[in-house]
Amino acid sequence: MSRLLICAFPLLFLPAAAMAQDQDSELWITGTAKIAVADPTDIEFESINRFSDDSGGLYEIELAGGLTQEVAKGVSIGGAYVRVVNYSRGRVTRTEDRFRVQLGLAGNAGPFKLSGRLRLEHRSRSDGDDTGYRLRPQIKAPQPLGKSDFSLVGSHESVIALNDPDWGEKAGYDRMRNMVGVSWKASKLLSIEGGYLNQYRFARGNSRDTMDHALAVSVGLSL
């Protein structure tokens, strides 16, 4: 029963597929590296590459670097700089600089080892002069498959814009991301995760709701 619950967890947040007016198929590839520099401080690097049918291939690259420090058992704080480049059919359409701070939490809830974070982003884009602020809470719950190195995993993330910058983003609940998949602890240093990710964007003004169906693959190193 617990395995069924972890699979269903993110689906509780999905609106009916019929509500989406536009849909796209995508591939998201993430690589992360965490390097312990001094207990309890880690340097973290992240690379995200996103591909889309509608955009004719690669449409977004995110490169991030930052620090995370555990301040209490199951509680961490961190900050990072992120460079984002967007493409459409091989051409750069805009760039973005982000500075983010976040609070991380981890603990147990019955059979689940829950983790979550509350992230605040400061965003500057090449197609505008204003600064945008965005809140991104996330919760994640893995469920080990017996005594194996595999786990079922489900996650939910909300993306909430906090203001109305001149480049078009409107304040309010912007999108949700829900994922179900399998993670594999290949070794003490290497973990691999893959699954289905559904991203639902809510309409603003005369635009339509959109739904993205993504195969999400993540490879993580802990050094």
C-alpha cells in the first residue's frame, strides 16, 4: 500500500489533462555534483538541459553553483547563482541571471524519508529592465524497494511569481511540476533517477493553459 501511495502522491496535484489547451513532449537532463569542503558545508554544482518538440530541440540550459550548510539535523540553508540561456530552433532568444537562497528540510514520516525546500529567486532577464521574484516550494518522498538500492520516488513543486516585472510575468501561482519515477543508488558517490514529469502552466490573460510531458533523468555525484 505504501508503494501505491508514493506513486500517487504527486498525481493528487494534477489538474485533468483535458483542461490543458496546449501540450508538448520534452526531455530534461540534470547533472549535479556535491563536494564536501568542511563539515557541514558543501559546494554544489548543477547543470540542466531541456529539450522540446515545440522548440525544435534544446530550449533551455541552466548552470548553477553555490554553497549549502547544515545548521541543524535535517535543516540546511544555501545560496547559489544560476545562469539561464533560452533557445528556439538553435537560436538564443534570451538570457537570465538568477540569485537564489533556500531553506532545506529533511525528516521521516512513517515509511517515507521526506525532503523539502523553500527557494526564493531574484531574476534579471535580457528582455526587460525589471527584477522578478519567485517562490519555489518543493517536497519529495522516496520509498525504498525492499533491501535493494532502488526506490520509488514522487515529488511536487509549485512555482509562484511574487511581482509583475516588465518582461511579462504576472504575480500569482504560475505552474506546478509533479514527478513519479525510480532512483538508483549506484554507489556511495553516484545516484541516478529517472521518471515522468508533468509540468502544468496556468494561463495569464488571453493565453492558454499548457501541459508539458517530460522524461526527466538526473545523475548526481557526492564527493
